[in-house]
Amino acid sequence: MNDSETNGLRVGEAARALGVSVRTLHHWDETGLVSPEARTGSGYRLYSRADIARLQQVLVYREVGMPLEQISRVLASPGADEAEHLRRQRDLLLTRIARLEEMVSSVDTLLERNMTHNELTPEEQAGALGSVWTDPYHDEADMEEAKRALEDLETALAEGLRAGVEPGSSEANALAERHRANVGQWFDVSHARQSLIAQGYTADPRWTEHYDSREPGLAAWLRAIIDANARAHGVDPDTAEWD
């Protein structure tokens, strides 16, 4: 291995270290979620420390139930550095740990009653895990609802552009707020943060392609309506910070 290769891991090495499949890393590379730029002399991918950190961020967000498309949005936030993501993920994981600890306590209670032949009534049995149980079908339904909401939003945005809705108009501001609410279901999104996120829509070719594939010019228009709405709320997009 030459000196350039000592600064990164090949895809197989990264997959083994992270406990995921090579196919998964290839898929995330192809979709632009995590795309290492470095290559070996033979043209193989090399994952840098920063690439590995991004992969870890993806894995943690996925572990707490965030869909990949939303993870991509979160990671594209210009103002959120590695420390910001780690703090956010820590909070999400602590919430999950608390729920699991409550579930363990409930299971311990069930086990004790079972071992002592102190049978529960049907009502007690049914409610034993009622306050902590996560219905996987409910979770799947939530994810499907989130996907539908995003699809509806992007359809409405494309229709707004085609209809000639002007940035700064009440209709455009309503669409910008709808976009902010959609992103805000995963983390707090102020108008300043929304403007910073919108910068990626025109700065990152992947986001530009995503929106412009729906309607030519949609990425720039979406950024324009978000910036205009931010100004209406006293935020200067040119000096916005990740508050």
C-alpha cells in the first residue's frame, strides 16, 4: 500500500470496521449519501477519516429511525458540523435508551409475576408494555406518511414554480413554511437554519439535480422563496448562522 492509501480505508475494510455490507457502501456512494473522493492508484475508493465519520452519522441516524432521504437532508445542513451532529445524535440515543430501560423494567415485572405464579389479569397483561411498546407497523406507517408528505411538498413546490409564484408573496411564504415544517420534524429548524440548508440546494449538484429533475430551475426558486421568507422574519440569509 502506498503512502496515499495509508490515509484511508478501502471499501471492504470500511465495511468490516463499521459492520455493514460492501453493497450498502456502494449504494450510499451511488446515491451520493457518502461518496469518498480519494482513490488508490488502482482506482479503488478510499474512505478518509471524514468519510468514516459521515458513515457513522448515517448509521446512528438510521438506527434511531430516520429515513435515508431525510438523513441526506440533515447531513447537507451547511451550519451543522461533526460536533453538532454528535450532540444531536446523543440526545436521540438517550431518548431511545430511556425507552428501552423502561421496557426492560416492564419485562422484569412480567418475569417476576410469571416465576411466582402470580398471574396477571387479561387487562394487566395487555397493559404491561402498553406505555413503552413500539408498534413496528406504526413505525412503518409513520415512515410512509413522511415519504408521502415529502412527495406532496415537492409536488406543490414544482406546481408553484410552474404557476409563476413570486418569492416573497404570501403563497411562496406559505410554501417556504411548509418546507421548514417538513424538515423540522427531525430537528429544530429556525429561519436562519432553513436558509443555510437552502444554500446546499444550489451549491451541491446532487440537490440541484434532485429538484431540477422535478421542474427546471426548482432548486434556485426554492432557495429564493426560503430566503425571501427568512427576510420577512427578520433574518438576513447572507449573514445567517446556525443558531
